[in-house]
Amino acid sequence: MQHLLHSFSDGDNSEGGRRILINDEKLWPMAKGCRHGPQTRECYFLELTNCKLSDVDSIEANESVSVLAKAKDEYDRSVRTLYSSDKSKYPRLVHDKFSWSGLPGAGQDHSQTALMAAFLAYNLQPQPWLKKEIDTRLRRSIPLDLDPDRTIGVPIRRSDKCMGHSIVGSAGGELDCPAMEEYMDAVKKFIRFDPLISNIIVTSEDPTACPEFIAMVNKELPNLRVLTNVGDVQQGTGSASKLESYNESANNADVVASALTSFHMHLRARYFVLTTKSSWTSSIAIFARTYGFSNDITVIDIGRNRNSYSDLARRGG
């Protein structure tokens, strides 16, 4: 996301010549075997740009090219092609995130949360086939009488996110995953705060998490209506680039459609129990603050991360 922000803001100087986004043509493991297009992100999402790597200047040193040795290096804004640093996975941070937009009032009138949500929406515009699939799944999962203002969203991120996991083909864990009792305690806090809450949306990529938590809800809060993503693949990991190594029955297209259906379901909630150590659950809260069906989002974070993205998820701004 920061790479995208840099392209539009700090990298976009109308006086020195405009910068454009380009797509690399590298195959994306999540699009392996795509039946709807190329085996890249464009299998699932609309193109961000028509420009390709073949359109840019060679990295060989010349007056039209600048190469950043480090992400924070300054560079000549008049050059035609800028190559980002290959020494760090972290992008150049952008502080004036509104400079490219021409919006009146800039950062004084438009929140960081709204801008981040807009970038997410822009980056994740689904292809027509995927939009239709998500819509079909939502219609069988969301009842017509659902009141978002009386709904809690509990997106449970576990499996390969948890430290000490043994899932083959996934990255190492980074979260001491909270016990289900911590999720339940947070839900009960919301119930005490708003006794009119009547629905709870429960999703997870971990196939063991939902049944365990739903059983607790049914026992301790039997008056809550539990909603789940009907037909959810629950592939057992958040990193599906090597899907075949841990789930023989799922395919990448179903995983993406399932995950985005869960994402959209949670936009129908007002209260959230989540772990901001997960960028996935943080993104749900950020998106809900701008595009959700309730105007007053409240978050209880039981797996805190300490960065600006998690701050936006917790408090907005």
C-alpha cells in the first residue's frame, strides 16, 4: 500500500513530470491455474494500469533513470523512471498523502482512514466473475433482516498466524494467538455496553476456530444469532500461495472468493473483536469505517500491533 501511496504522492510531481504505476508480469502463485485470465493478480482484480515493465527505461545508468539505494534516499523528481530500493522490503514512507489528489482541504478535510480505505477499494476491485461469485455467496450467508447496528464482527485469524504452528508451506507465526475465551470476554463487553446487540458474524480461515467459538457463543450467549460464511473454504492458512501443500480439496479461486466474502460480511457489523497484529483483520476495520453499513465503528483489539495501520483499525483518524 505504501508503494502505491508513494507513486501517487511523493513520486508524483506535476512540475517535474508525472509518474505512473506499472505492473510486473510475474506469475502470482495465488492465481495458479487461473480459469478467468492471466496467472497474475489480474485473474481476480481489475488492472491498476495498462503499463508494463517492458514500457520503462532500462535500469542501466542514464539521465532518464534514478535508482534508490535505500528507501529513504532522495532523488531527482524530473527523471522518467525511478527504481525503488531492492535493499529493503519496506517502501518509502509518505507523509503528505494528499498531495496528488487536488482535493480541497487536503489532510484537514479528509481522514487518513478514508484515504487508506479508498486505496484498498481501488486496489481490490474484483473482476466481473469474482464480483458475481462474492454476491452469490453473500446472498446465502446474510439474512435480509440483519441490522448492522446490532451486529458484532469476529474475524478470527489463527492457523499460520500463530507462533509455533506446524503448517507446511506457510510463513512463520508472529502472534501469540488469543484463547477463544478472550474473544468471548470481548463479545460480552460489547453486550454489556449495548444490550440490543442480536447478531454475531464469525469467520476464520482456520477450520477449527469457528466451531469452537460458535459452541461457546451458543452455550454462553444463546440469544445471539450466529452468522457464518456459508460454504467457506477455510483453507487452514492465510498464505495460500502453496495451497496444494496443505489442502488438496481447495483451489485458489475458491479461497479468494471465500476470503473476500468473509471480508464483505464483516462490513455489516458495528462492533469488532479482532487482532491488529493481523493486517487482514485490521483492513476489515479500516474498510468498515469508510464503506461499512454502520456509521459508528467500535473495536476491541485483543492482539495488538503497534503501527499506524493498526492505530487506524482501532481508532480511525
